[in-house]
Amino acid sequence: MSEHGEFLALDLGGTNFRVLWVKVTDNGLQKVEMENQIYAIPEDIMRGSGTQLFDHIAECLANFMDKLQIKDKKLPLGFTFSFPCLQTKLDESFLVSWTKGFKSSGVEGKDVVTLIRKAIQRRGDFDIDIVAVVNDTVGTMMTCGYDDQNCEIGLIVGTGSNACYMEEMRHIDMVEGDEGRMCINMEWGAFGDDGALDDIRTEFDQEIDMGSLNPGKQLFEKMISGMYMGELVRLILVKMAKEELLFGGKLSPELLATGHFETKDVSDIEGEKDGIQKAREILVRLGLDPTQEDCVATHRVCQIVSTRSASLCAATLAAVLRRIKENKGEERLRSTIGVDGSVYKKHPHFAKRLHKTVRRLVPDCDIRFLRSEDGSGKGAAMVTAVAYRLVDQHRARQKTLEPLKLSREQLLEVKRRMKVEMERGLSKETHTIAPVKMLPTYVCATPDGTEKGDFLALDLGGTNFRVLLVRVRNGKRRGVEMHNKIYSIPREVMHGTGDELFDHIVQCIADFLEYMGMKGVSLPLGFTFSFPCQQNSLDESILLKWTKGFKASGCEGEDVVTLLKEAIHRREEFDLDVVAVVNDTVGTMMTCGYEDPHCEVGLIVGTGSNACYMEEMRNVELVEGEEGRMCVNMEWGAFGDNGCLDDFRTEFDAAVDELSLNAGKQRFEKMISGMYLGEIVRNILIDFTKHGLLFRGRISERLKTRGIFETKFLSQIESDCLALLQVRAILHHLGLESTCDDSIIVKEVCTVVARRAAQLCGAGMAAVVDKIRENRGLDTLKVTVGVDGTLYKLHPHFAKVMHETVKDLAPKCDVSFLESEDGSGKGAALITAVACRIREAGQR
């Protein structure tokens, strides 16, 4: 255990209650110091109002803190409240019904933690932090669990009776989660309230029940607990006297009075020495003149009643042990039961009879019974200590995650800065130093529906690329028919020479043409090339820099269309008319533009991220001409490369950037795209683990491995329908041994990181649509964004959060999002089709 500090505990479960101060020191060897005081609850307060009861408790607590001179400290407190409650949280527990003679009004159905807090606030002379409320049984288990880690059952047999045990989470339907274990407060005193014990309840049990404060309730407790044991003996003696089997058939007013034969009398009569003599003294006290036989018979009645109590208790405990054994699937169970209560501790034979019967009923279990020497109050303090540690850890985790949670004001500031950077990229004066390049694409029109013909398309943007044949039809049969084949690019080609890369691409085109039976055919070709380029015309594009892990030499600063044409000529097998080169974002916009004429924006959120949109020609200062519009490839992944996002970047973003292939570049992309989100998550998990907040503070070699957290795992972990068991299975697949709590924490980290990505993406998009609206001088704009990318399509919440952010940050724009079903390759073919249409019209 790593708990340490000072804690208070309140132990309320009967007419007396205890206040405890517990200090746990941890200097290699844990040591527990304790101070406590017992206070009485007068009967008029037990049966008065709830306000009176809790004011009395608060007064005793103040008195105790005064005595220890700790009133100035705000200490955490654990509250043992030993009555049937519905517990909804560790610090929230609603009283179901009073037992043990309590009748305070206005408490049943209320949260007892709130009531004690209000009583303390009414005083105003001290403050405490109520961290946990537990019942005495759980407190007992925790107290004994501190000394024996095998302790997984708590048992109380005193004024009342109850048990608790550690149940598998997968069996607890009322609580989410199926990993690990949780302590279940059985409230077994109510066993039989449904009639299940009617065949073993006697007339005496029925009479006790009818005369109790809660008839029909807590029937099992009335058969076994100390509050009723003496009364059971009294009723049996009365019946035997009435039937002239005892006391010569004579009864005394004292014997006929309820409560005059106490459980303590039963313990005294069954004592090792002078039991018969003790019976005589008690019977004389009750106004009787007993014979020796009367005393022996009374001794025997006491024996029978207490033995039945121990046997019933043993039978139910055996059922609990059997369940734990089955849950664990062990051949032989080794377990410890923490026990407290006056009957168990003070009755001379109860404990021995209980132990013997349990062992007889579950011979395949090795059971140790451990007496709780410090009562359940220490247990409440231990629960509080554990809870306080968990609360501390939760606060530490939240503090780490806080910079990743963006406010509306912060998102509006990101939108404002994006607009500023867009203007700098468009301006001739600042373009060279602007990180957001706003590159002209020379695509000046979207499809109008009159395009027709067969076109080839090449879609290169990652480790896989596609070759497509696209047949565009117009008129009544308007539509697009596509055939495509996917090819991979080996790592050695990605990192080799430019000639090797483009020769490989041409080899794949040749294979595709042969596959389609079109060897030797010359077709117009559209080339989707998804890397930062400076476009000088529709069919000339200079590669500025490689991204996404590509490193082929001799390409940067060169026209990729020329490199492709040279590779085609080297092969001398076919010729192609490369009409247009575009990036994937423009291709996506064109694909969606064919379906929706309002589509004037393209967005990719996948491995990488980028956006494009139709800008007014008058604002595109790098290209001559004022009329019409041109699609601008923003290259927004580089937003922030000049430091303008530094106050939004966290230490985890910096760590991911530092170890990437292009440190200092594409900073916005590294905060929002699929290639990097998993790495951000991994870095946060390492930080949590280093600080002992996750995986028990143990960093596995696997967790140190870059790239293990793929984006698909983030999508799977955040899936609404995924139970924590499956989250744990994913973590196990990644070589991370986790508990149920670990799984919850990992899921939260994934949620925070993905949500920030979606919000940042939404802030960028809000800047784009607002700029289009302002360009056109409109009060409101209706526009469609064509979207592609695995993160957008496959993550369970990304799209929704992004849409909400755009709506919130650009309220004057009515923005629709259309998923590109056929990827950006079809877009390249459509751009080629549009270019051919415009070229033909010009020729005519």
C-alpha cells in the first residue's frame, strides 16, 4: 500500500458511535497511529429528527477535533454508516431504511453524506473533506485487509448482522465495466424477506418479527443477530413455563416484559465456568424461583438458540465462499474473512461453532478468520486513504490533460490566427515566409455535368497508390464508372532515388493497362499527388518537400509531371497525355463537386491533413487575373510552423514533433492527423506511468516503442459499443498489462486527444468557410465540404465533434459535409475531364 497521511473516520452503527483519527506514515515500513473516542446517542435523538441526529454527530466530531487540536486542518474523512443503503458513488449513499432501533425522521431516501456535510456547514467552525462512505462490514474487511491481503470477505455479527465480499466486475450488472473486482455489500440481514426462509422460521421468530419496529423486514438478521438472541430465549422460556415445563408453570411480570432477557445474559449463561449458577442469578433477577432443572434447561435453550445462529451464519458464509471459489476457477480456495461484532467476539462459543461449521460445509477451502481489533472505523479510514490517493491521482491526470482541453475562446483564437495565416499565404509580399502556402492549383471550375470520355487517374499520397480508369458519361446516362487497382510502394523505393520511384509507378500503370486489356492506348491522365507542391500551371507542379515518410532523392524542387513523363519515355511502351496534377484535397473536392454543386471546399483528415477551397482570383496574388475563382491548396498542415500555435502546443506535441522525420514542420498536421494522434496518446501514457498514475507505475518496453498506438486502436478504444474488457484486450494485444481502472484512463486519454484534434480541425474549417462568405459579401453562406480520410470516416466521434465546432465558430455559414466515397483518384479524373471540356471549348 502507498497510502500515507492523516485521516478522520466516523463509525456509526448503533447507539454508540466512534470518532477516530488515523495517521499512516510511509518511510519504507508503513505504520498506523490511532486515537479514538466513543460517544453515546441518546434515545430521544435516535427517534427525533434527522437534523438533530446529524447535528449531534457534528458536535461530537468538533469536540474530538478540539481535543486533538486539529480543527484548523481540512482532513479527509471516511464515514462508516452501518444501515441498509443504496450506494451510488464512493461518497454518496442513500439510506434505504433504518434498523437497530433508529427512527430519525427525514433521513430515509436521503444521501447521508449530504446530511453530515450540511450539519458541519451549519456549525461553521471546522471543515472536512468526506471522501468515502462505507458500511461497517466493508470497513471490517478493509481493516483486516490491511493486515492480511487474502482478506476478501467482511462479516459482522453483533447488534445486527451483514456480510460483504469481493465480486467479479463482470457479474455486477448495475455498474459499467467487466474487469477487476468490486466489494459487494450483501445486506444479508434481509435474506428471507421474500419468504425464502419460511420453512425454517419458527413461531418464536414470527413473534419477534411482529413485535419489531420493522415487521417483515431483516428476517435473517432477526434469526442470528445479538439484538434478538436474548429475546428469542425469553419467548421460548415463556412458552415452556406456560406449558408447565419450567418454573412450576409460574410466570413473572419481568419474564413477560420484552427486552428483559438480554444477549449478554445468553453469553454469561453459556460461559465456561458457573454457567448454571449464572442462569440461576439471571432467573432470580427476573422474579422467578428456579430449580436446578430449570437452570439446566435455560442453559440448554441458550445453547440451542446461539448454535442455530452460528450455523445459519456459517451456511450463508459457505455460499459466499463457494461463489468466490467458482469465480476464480480454483480447485482449492485460500481466503481470509475479517470479522467483527459483539456476538462473535463476546459469546464464549459462537466463533468456534461458526468456524467448525464453515469448514465442514466447504472442505475444499482453507479459511482463516481474522478478528478486527480496531473496529470498522479504521477500515473507513483505510478506504478514505485509498480513495484519497485515487482522487489525488485523478487530479494529477486532469492537470496533465488540461492543456489539451480547449475552450470556445481558444478555438475562436485558432480560427482568427488561421485567417491571418491564410491572408499571408495569398499575399505576394508575404507568401515566401508564410507557413500556410495557399498554393494556386489552376483548377478554375468544378464539374457542370457535360463532361464525358475515358480518363486514367493516378492517386499517390501514401505507401499505397491507385491506378484508375474512369469513364464519365453525360446526358440521361450521366454518371461515373470506375475500375481501379491498388499497388504498394516498398520502403526501399520510398527512400531510394526519384528515378526508381517513378519507374516503379510507370511499371504499375503498365500492369494496370494490361490488366484492363488496354495496352498501348493513349488516354488523358490526371495525377493526384498529395505532397506540398508549387503549382505553376494545371500540368506543372514543383515538389517543395516530401512528407508522410517519403525520402526519394532528386525530386524536391523538380516538376513531378516531367519526372512521370520521363519515366514513361524510358519504358517506351505507351504514351499518356498528363493533363492535370492535383493534390488529394482538390481531388476530393472535385469528386464531391460532381454530386453536389455547392461543394467548394475539400478536406482530408487521414494519415495527414489538408484543405482546399475556391478563392476569388483577385485575392490569389501569385497568379495574374482578377476574374473568376481558383481552387487554392492551403497546405494547412504547416499552420503553426512559424510559432503562431506555440501557446496551444503541449509538451506531448513537442515530443512527437522532435522525433518525427520532419521536426519543426507540419505542426498543425501533427496535432490533428491520424499519423500522430496515437503517438500523442502514447507519450501521455508514458508520462502518467512515470508518475505512478497508470499501469502500476511500470513502463513496459512495449510502451516505449514508437508507433505502437495506431489510429485504428484509438477508433476502436473510443467506440461506444466497446466494453472495457475489449479495451483491455486491445491493450493486451499491444503488450500492456492493464487493470479495469487503467482501461478507463486509456479511454479517457484517447477521447481527449481525438476531441482536441476534431476541434482544431473544426476551427480551421470555420476560418475557411467564413473567408468564402466574407469574400462574397454575404450575410449567410450555404456551402458543402467534400471530406475524405480514415480518421474522419472511421473514428466514432471525430466527424460529429468537428461538425459541432464549425457550426459554433461560423454561425453565419450553413455547412454540409459530404463524404467522398471514391477517394481523390476519381477527382483527378474529373479535373482532367473538366480541363478537356474547357480545352475543347477553347479549340472550337
